Amino acid sequence: MEALLQLLVFAALLLAGLLFGRAAERRHYRDIVAREEALGDILVFSERRIPDVAAPPRTILVVGSVVIAEDYFKRIAASLKSLVGGRLTAYESLMDRGRREAVLRMKEEARGLGADMVFNVRFETASMNDSAGGRQAMFSAEFIAYGTALIPSPAS
């Protein structure tokens, strides 16, 4: 009876984690899409060289970073999936959200400086796992997007 009760509690917590985790992820995606539309006028290029213009723009480094961690449901789903192999879609969405959020934060910084373009955009991703006390730590990753913002010179 005790084991059944523990199993039911585990199943209830797992279901709650699934529901709340998916709701939070959907909310974050809606926020990302709305911000991408609002910042669509700021152009982002991986090209290293800025275009030649009559009035050279002012340039400044802009950076956007975010740390995103897995939830317990993603960990359990990925563990089960790794038994049979294949794509870990739970982590793919985490990585997608992290990259997009980092770009948005970089664009927001560029907009705050009055820039209309960001050149030489680069991405960095770092895993932030640290096992403490012999236990496996939760997966988290830092995503950084950085580039050179071009701030238009005032017309002479």
C-alpha cells in the first residue's frame, strides 16, 4: 500500500511538472514571437564587413545572454528516449528558445543604443552542469549572442 501511494505521488508530481512546464514553455515561445515581430526592423548579419556608406556609422559591441535550465519532466523524457535512441526533442526546444532569446536581448540592447543593424553576429553556448555531492546536476546552458551594432551618423 505504501509503495502504491508513493507511486501515485510520483505520478501526480510528474503530471504537474509536465503541465506547468509545457505551459511555461508555450508562454515563453509566445513572448519570443511577439518580441521578434517588434524587433524585426533591426537587421542581423553574420557578415564581418560593414557596408561602405558616405557617413561612417558609430559602432559598439552589443551582447545578449540567457541561461535556460531543464525541468524534471524534460530530464525524465530525455532519459526514457535515450534508452531507445533518436532525437531528444525536449532538449531541442530548450536550445531553440535559448538561442532566440539571446538574439532578442542583443537586438534590444542595439535598439536602446539607436542602432538599426548588427554585423558580425556570433553565438556561444556553454553547458553549466556541475555535479555536487555525487548527484547528477540539472542540465542548464548559457547562450550568448554578440555582434557589432551600427549606429547611424546624424545627417550632415
